[in-house]
Amino acid sequence: MGIGATAGVAAAGGIALTAQASSGTGASSGGSGAAGVASSDALAFDKDAYTTLTTTITDADGADHEVEYRFHKAVTYVAAPVDEKYQCLNVSVPVRIDGTAVDATAAPVLFANSVGGYMPSSVADATGVGGGGGGATGMPGGSPSASTASSTAPSASSSASSSASGEVASGGNGMVNAQGGMVSLPKLALAAGYVVVEPGARGRTLVDADGTYYGVAPAAIVDLKAAVRYVRSNKGRIPGDVDRIVSSGTSAGGALSSLLGASGDSPLYDKPLAAIGAADASDAIFATGAWCPITDLEHADGAYEWNWGSNPTSSGSTVDQAVSKELRSQFAEYQASLRLKGLNGFGALTARNYDEYLVRQYMEPSATRYLAALSDADRTTYLAANPFITWSGGRARFSWADFLTHVGARKKSTPAFDAFDLSAGENNLFGRGTTKARHYTLYSLRHESGGSARLDSDLPATLHLMNPMPFLTEKPNPHRTKHWWIRLGTKDSDTSHTVSANLAAAANALGDEVDHLYYWDEGHGANSDPGDFIKWIARITNHTPKTR
């Protein structure tokens, strides 16, 4: 349960479409053509190619709404697609909500990617809103151990379930609410009267008949940018305010959502966008929603060891402490180089004080909100089971060391991301050609290949294209989003807590609006305040629902 936790939108299994009306073809628009930036005419959205559907959606407050909407299915968004199964998008436009006609002409657009684990994500087979995902069923690996230690709280919710490989189920824009049910942001947005765009994207495991991996970095972000360009180039054709696009994503999808927000209109992507025939339009977005983003990958191993280095694995053993110590030292150097300051006047963020910052800024407020929301009896029971928390004056207090003990087993081995044996999903993400996986940090490369080894020459540029931080710190991008919604669970050990905190600090330093918090006792993929996100979209876009 996180802040202001409310009833979930549905029990696990999602919400079924209740009826399918008569009109529309569901045909895709767009088409093939020579590589290069495509004209708006070449990628014109067919506003008449839709099916009218009706579904019942339960909002975040537990109320049911009957929503009639137009469903535009599998619209190809580039003129020279590599694989149309993934380079297509669905558009859902509300027509009636609870019997009242809706005018979505000026509604904000939720751009909801369903990427998980940097895997391929397709919406081509979706039968309605919130049905994307296509095979994006896992979060990135590393050398994953079993799931983190379960909570001792009698009232704490369960987090996303883990498979035997340690990967967490994803896809279909689904996240886990405070009650353990599934949250569908696309459905909640549609019920609020927003236009919903669900893009597919290539992913790291795609391989052609010649053995070439054609979905490795930077394919996913290039595809999502191309999808944004398609939407913006069809202003006046696609309903909704295409200047008010709000992206959302979880885990790798949260990383890509962050990257979309940070890198809008960067010329660094022009060449790969031209190669797939992207529309001649802006790819900047208005706002970013990111849940547990797995990002800043070239520095993720050090950040992970700084955060979880002392925590045991699920078997009770400790990781190689020599490796962990070396990686922690790398994190200290990187953190110092960022020159970031914490929120609320904390001061410079360093490896020496980041634990204090996380506890003060995020962990204690998260625990406080959680405990304050419990009944007196449940709070007493929880505190008795978790004596490391001091509850006084309506506020929770504890140390970083006790917090780490409370979380328990770390999810991953070391290195967590650039695995020595090339087994991590991220090693595959940075594969190239017919090479399935590569090292992308000097530390792991030289550990395996010797002290004089050098990274492949393409990797520095590719890493830059996959990381939002340089667009916020090295040379701030003037076309970035100015609105950030960032969330993750306090028991999420799929990555370091510093990753999202650095992202928030970097955006805040630029004067952007940042809404960043942690869900107490929740794990990877949690979303305990989905209704607040929907309301946040309305506030930042100044949207008032219109009826016909």
C-alpha cells in the first residue's frame, strides 16, 4: 500500500470487453516506402478506419463506467518498417462515457508503451484498449536470484509475482496495485476521457533469418520516437491534443518513457529515424510517467552495489565483495561527476550521504504515509512485527542499515547488469549484428578479456542514445519534457534506488516539475496511486472533460 492507496481497477486478469459494435475496418494506415523522413501525406492517419467497442472500466475509486470508444488497430507508424508487427500502434478514442457523449478533440493523449525487459512489444493482436504487450513478458535479468524477501507486515500487499528466473511478469500496460490486482493505465485514461495511443516497438531478442539481431539498442527508443512523430504529424486527424502527449511505462518501459521525455527532438536520433521512414514532425512529449525505470545502464552496476552490496542473495550467501567494492567505488566517482543536489534543499548528493538522503526524502515519508493510512490496530501489529521503525508524533524513523535488513535478499548477483558471462538481458540489448550479447562497460569487459581490452567503437554513442541522464546533465535538452511523474517500490531491488532519485534530482535542478515518491513495502512493477496519475495529467494539461 502506498500513498493514498485506493481500490484497484480490477482483480488480476484485467477487464474484459463486454461488447463489440458494428462499424469500422480496423485496418492499418501508413505504408511502405523508401527510407528517409516521410511526408505527412505518406503517413496520414485514416480516421475512418476503426471499430466501435464498448467496455466496462473500474476507476481507481472503485466505480464502474461504461465506455464506448473507437478502436484504431495496428496502424503502421513509419514509411519503411523493419517489422510491421512491432512498428505499429493502436489508438483508442472515447465516444461515450456512462451514456454521455464525449468530445475528445482537445483531450490529452496518453502514450502508453508496454515494453518489459527491453523485449519486443507488439499491439498488432490486441482486441481493445490496454491489450498491448505481445511477448514483452520479462524484466531485464542480470544473474537474477529468487524474489526479494517477503514482507513481515500483516497488512502489506503482495508485489509482482516472480518467475523461476527471477523475472517479473509485464506487458499489456499492466502494473500491480496495492491490493495485488492489475492496473491498466490505458483503461483508466480512456475512462477519464483521454485519447490513448499504445505503440509497439522492436526489442532485443528479435533475430532475422540471417541471424541478425534487429531489435537491439537503440531500436526501441527509435521506434517510440517514430510513433510520437506519427501522432504529432497527424494533428487534426488523430483526435486529442497531440501537443499534450503524456508517456507512461514500467521497468524498461519506464526507462524508455524517461528517455522520450529527456531527449525530445534531439538530432542524435535523426539518422536512425530517417532509416525507417519516420514522419517529419517533432518527437518531443509534454510529460513523462515512469515506474521503476531500469536506466542509466552504463552506471547501473556501481549504483546497484552501492545500494544492495551488503544484502544477501536469496540463498543467504553474499556476492563477491571484492567486485562489489570496486563497483561501489565507480559509483562514487560517477555520482560526484553529476554534481546533483537533492530535493528540498538537501545539498550535494554524494556516495557518502546518499543513504541519508534516501531515508529522509523518500523512505521515511513513504513509511509514514503507509502507517498513517492503517487502522490503529493494524499499525500496532505492523510496528510490533517491524521494531526497527520508531513511530513518534505520527512520523516513522529508522536507519538505512535497518531499512536494508528489512528489504532482505537482493534480486541480482554482481555485476547485476553487465554480467561477466554475458547472461544479462542488458548484454543482449547491446548486441550487434549477429552477435547476441556484448559487454558494454569497461569493468566487465576487462574482467573477462584483460586490462587492455577496449569497448567496440559504436558503444559510447549507443549508450548515450539509451540514457536520459546526459540530456539532463551534460547539455540540458531545451526540448525535454518539463513534467515528471516517477514511482517505484521501496522493496524493488531490480535496480538501485539512486537511479530514479538521480533522474528526479536532475530534472528538478533544471526547474522541471517533479512528482517522485516510493511505495512502502512494494516491489518491482508496483503502482499504488494510478488514480492520482490520471488526475495529474488533467492538472498539468489544464484539461476539463468536454461533452457533446
